[in-house]
Amino acid sequence: MVDEKNEVLKPVEAKRFHTTVARLLYLSRRGRPDIITAVGLLCTQVKLPTVQDQIKLMQVLGYLQRTVKYILTLHPKKMVQVEAYIDASYVTHVDGKSDSGLIVKIGGGVVFFASRKQKCVSKSPTEAELVALSDNLSFVELFQEFLGFITNSMVTASIIFQDNTSVISMVISGGRVMRTKHMRARVFLVLEAVKEWRVVIRYIPTSLMIADGLTKPLEGKAFDFFAKMVLGHDNKSTGGR
């Protein structure tokens, strides 16, 4: 939530706010993906930060202080295959736009993560999920090509996990007529990739969707699970929130 009527920070404090958020952005991209959703929101406020934004920033810094020993851990497995978790949160922003989340794993280790505000307004949660899937399809295929290049071998089709059964039905069978051309184009873009066996779409329950924490704020056990999985602490306890 953003309160546009909240008191604006003084120039010196605003500059410090901008600098700190930039440092957190670097940190979240390199080794702390568990804070990338919160940092993404703070990045949208650097032009005119308020007292409320400063409080949110201090909460992120407090979380980092309590979890200073958390590190991104990779556990390579024998099977080398690209796995992607793509999710969306419907109407997350005040302008009606949704958020997309993407996590890419290779050999069981998280190698890429992203939390982005969608560029168009969706009319339903299904459309938001479709936008997230079609927008991030190229990233998944790029990692598959890269993996094939460095291993000098044919790579098995990438697996994309989705928790929306309506989207899965659309992109596998081409069913449900979309009202707008750009949405129909997105359906057939993914459908083509599925038919050519470039990707495989699989269902996963929302409770196990790792990318859920990249689309909206989570609390309690849900956030603990997200932080543990995204940091690669599958067999470790993350504690704290």
C-alpha cells in the first residue's frame, strides 16, 4: 500500500533513501532474493519518497540484520534440466496492474529470479497469469539454449510450473476464446512452444509455488517457506520473518 498524501522526506533524507534502496537492489539481485519483492516496491518510490516509505525501508533493513547469516546456497544434482516457476498476483498496484514472479532452477539450484510489474492491465487473475507466462517464456528458453551451449549436448525440454489450471488448459489445448488480439497472441505463443516440445507445462499447487513470494508480500509460515526455497535451504530452517 502506498499513501501518496504522506509527508515527503527532506532532500538529504530522500538522497539517503535512494542510495540505500540502490544498494539493496544490488544485494537482492546477487544473493538475497528473499527481499527482492519489497525492494521492487521501494524502487518505485525513490523519486519522491515519504515517511511511510522510510518506515518500510527500515523494516527491510531490520529483517536483513536479523537474518545476516542467510546466504544463497546451490545444491547441484546429477540431472541437469531447466525448471521454471512462473506466477502472478492480480491487481497488486494502485493503477490496476499485476505483478509477475519468475524463478529459474538448473540442476536444482536457483540461478535466476525476477519480480516485475506487468506493463498492461489484466481483466482477471487468469489473464494476469497468462501475461506472466508469455512474458517470461523467452527467459526460460534462453536458459535452455545456454545450458545446451555450455554442455555441448541436447537439453531436455524445460519444465514450467504453473498453479493456474485455466491457463494450463488454454496453452495446451488452445481453448477459450480471448476477447482481445494481444491475449490470443499470448495464448498461441505459449501453445506453439508446447507443441514443438520446447517447454513442458506442469501443474503445481499454490502452496508449493515458490514464485508466489515474488508477486506479493507473504507472512508467517508462507514467507518462511518462500525464503527457505528461494535461498536453497531445502534441508535447513530459516527461522525469523
